[in-house]
Amino acid sequence: MAEFEVTPWDVSGHVDYDKLVKEFGTDYITDKQLKEIEAITGDLHIYLRRKLFYSQRDLDAVLKAHKSGKGFFLYTGRGPSGDMHIGHLMPFIFTKWLQEKFKVNLYIQITDDEKFAFKQNLSLEDTRKMAREDIANILALGFSPKNTFIMQDSVYTQTYPKALEWSKYINFSTTKAVFGFENATNIASIFYPAVQCVPITFEEKQCLIPSAIDQDPYWRIARDVSHKIGKGYPKTAAIHSKFIPPLSGLEGKMSSSIEGSTIKLNDTPKEVKNKINKYALTGGQNTVEEQRKKGGNPEGCVVFEYLKMLMEEDDKLLEERYKNCKGGKVLCGECKQYLIEKLNAFLSEHQKARAKITDKDINKFLLK
């Protein structure tokens, strides 16, 4: 298999998720853990059933804390750098499910400072403006201000003193080894890992972080030093997702900066249709006759991958579509049309909800 790269800022190549588990030192989510979650929640989210979320750290400790009555809290985030796409929304959909099923508090960190530090083409004004739009898109999912708290790094006044405490125990040699920092790296970027650790100490109980696996390096550092912060905090737990691939293939992840690779949250029905028809890679044969005779290859099809990961919640319908593809009973154009309808229905509802979010609504959630 070709080489791949996974960092908090870049994902490329055909990602070997099993290799990442070994390299990062995480554990797979086990069937036992899934059964335990289902016993508590009454069902399993599609992202767990389909193993989109597949890796974890200390998930047993989280479940134990819940069953003992000590409880836990959730922390996740978003780095504003452009229009949000469906891949960006996925962790928040899952986090909301966890929040509602376990009835816990959620802290969302909006890292406008990180994007300013790492993206040379963005001003702080740019990332702050993007942050407000991203917050509106997140809130459109229906989070409640009663137990959801948003920390916008450049606005929340307590970021610096809290990050300062973390920074005292994080060595440059550690961040250099984990993130590949160099002498030419700006000091805003070097300091940033301490900022990302801040929400872990918002409550004196177990923290669970749902995020894509590329963000795990931050939590490895946090777990090493959290016992030194204040009176000491438990090692943060994490649950990691795979990446939503670009339309053009199964390598890397969806990116707003690559033309034709992504379905944006503000795309019109016509734009969605054009993107799927023009860019979406399929596993079909060269001709209709060959497709009917040999069948298709859903394992190599982005259209089927999107249905499996995001858009088709009915397991039986997904299995039926898989078999019909392999048996040549369904053509790629039919699957594309089905995905277009699913995406546009989802985006229509989301855009209606987003249009109702005002600055006043956003301010209800922001930590001051």
C-alpha cells in the first residue's frame, strides 16, 4: 500500500487505519464496549454500527464513570478555515447523540487562534469571522444552551492563564517529536498545543473527546501531563473517527480547498447534483453491458462510501444496495441519483435550521 500521511493539519494518501492504531498507540472499539453503550443508550448510532468511529482511548473508564454515577463530560472542536462541509459536521452529529444519550455537558472549542497561527494566508480577523459562521452551522444541529458551552479561543478571556499552566509542563522536545515542529516554526504554533488542552480541565471528572483520529497527537501530550495540572486530572479519554474521503477518490479526506472534492453545507441542490455527477468516483464498469454482466465494485466507490458513512441509516437497504451493485442489478447513475437526493434532503433541512441562527443565539452559548 502506498505511503500516507496523517497530521492534525494534513491528511493524504490511502489511510491505513489499522496502522494508525499501532502508530498512535490507541485501541479498537470492541464489540463488548458497543454492547455496553447500546445497553445504556438503547441503540447504536450509525457511526458506531458502521465503524466510522473505530478507535478509542480509555473508553472503559468513561463507561465506568457513567455507571458509578461520577459521570463524565464531552469536549470537541472545530478550526475555522473556510466553508464547512459535510465531513466537518459529522463529529458534531455524533457528539450531540452522545450528549443526549448520556445527558452530559459539552464544551466546543473554536480554534480561530490555531488557524491564524498555522495558516499564513489568514488574518485573525478572517478566522474570527469564519468562527461565527461555523458556530451557526454547529448550532443548527439543535444543541441546547443548558448544557452546551462554546469556547472561542481568541474571545474567551480565560484561555491564556489556563493554557499557561499546561504550557509549563509541555516540553518543546515533546511537541517537536509529536508534531514535527522546527526552528523555523512560529512560536504561536509551538504554544498552541497548550491551548488545545484547556477544556480538558473545565470539570473535575473524566473527559471524553470525540474527534477524527488526526487530532489524537494533542491528546497524547495532554494525557502525559494532566496529572500535574492543578490538583491533578484523569487522563482524557478519546473516541476517534475515520475520515470522509473526497469525491474524487478514497485517498485523503474531504477538503474545502480542493475544487470538486467536497459537498459544502451551503451548496445548492444544483451544485450538489453537478459535483456528484462530475467528480464522484464510482466502482462501475466501462459500459452498461459490462456492469450488468460483471457487476460493480462498491468497495472502490465513493458514492457507496458516502451512503454507508453518512446518508443511508437503514442497514437492510444499504445491504440490498450493496448486493444489487455486486450483482449488476443497479447502475452507477442510479446510485448517484439516490445519493444526490439524500444529500439535498439533508442539506435542505440543515440550511433552514442555519438560517434561523442569529448572533443573539450564538452569544447564549459563548463562554465569556
